[in-house]
Amino acid sequence: MNTDELREALRRDAELAGRPPTDLVPRVAGLRRRSTRRRAGVVSCVLAIAVAVGGLTILDGAREQDRG
């Protein structure tokens, strides 16, 4: 759904409810941005954990070789 379709749907909903139309498009766009940021934050956190576990595994393997 593009921005014009969303505005038209919101205007029709406001008319049906008997209220003045409000422009909720900026709020919807803000929700999309926050959703994208949240997803990027989760992905970066998972990536950081994977790198840390990989690094610990490599270091542990190097210690085992030093002992042997």
C-alpha cells in the first residue's frame, strides 16, 4: 500500500466514524522505521554473540594445543 492509498483509506475511515481526518502517515512511517531499527539491533546482537563464541572457541583450541 502506497502513501496515497493509506491517506485515502484513513480519510474514509474518519468519515465513517464522523470525525475529522487526521494524517497518520507520519506515525505509520515512524513505526516502520522503529521496526527496522529494532530488527537491525537484534541482528547485530546475535552477530556479536556469534563472534564472541567463535573467538572463545578459537582461543580454547589454541590453549589445548599449547598444553599438548
